[in-house]
Amino acid sequence: MPTESGRSQRPDTACPVEVALSAVSGRWTTLVLRELMHGPSSFTELADRLPEISPKVLTDRLRSLRDGGLVRQQRLAGFPTRTRYALTSAGEALRPLLIELYRTGERLHRLR
């Protein structure tokens, strides 16, 4: 581990690995993040690109990502009111992790 905080003796919320895994945990979370990495999107756009996610789960994931500081929610003027979601700089910082998780998953899949 590069620092002592990564050498905990038990799971610790301050451990950098735990922080990173917590940021992407949860069903559909990585897919919502992936879609937002292409740029800001409305709820409807996200739902269209992820047709099998229920509106409740998408709402829950967006709320969780927003509360975790990874996604910014912006209400747009006009009627009806529209909302756009975009990654914050902390959300953008997850890009290399998601890319490496994808690559690792491919390797593991081939090794089975």
C-alpha cells in the first residue's frame, strides 16, 4: 500500500480502497456514472440509455451520488422545470477506476 492509511487491520471507512469502492458500490451505480461520463444528462436521457433501470432505482442512485458529492444536480429555468445531472470533479476522478475495473473484469472473465 502506498500509505499507512491503506494498511488497516480491518475494514475502515478512512481506508482509500474502501472510499473508492464505496463510491461505486450499489447496483446500477457504475452504469449511471458511465453514462454521466459522456456529459450532463437529464433524468429522461439517463432512463432512455438505461431502459431496464426502474425510475425509483435511478432516482435513488442519482440522489446517493449527489449526496456523496459525485454528481451535481442543476434545475433549469422554464416550464416544466427540467433537471440536469453532471459529474463533479470528484465524480470525474472515478474515470480511471471504472476503466481499470472494466479491464480487470475482462481479464478475469477470460481466465475462467
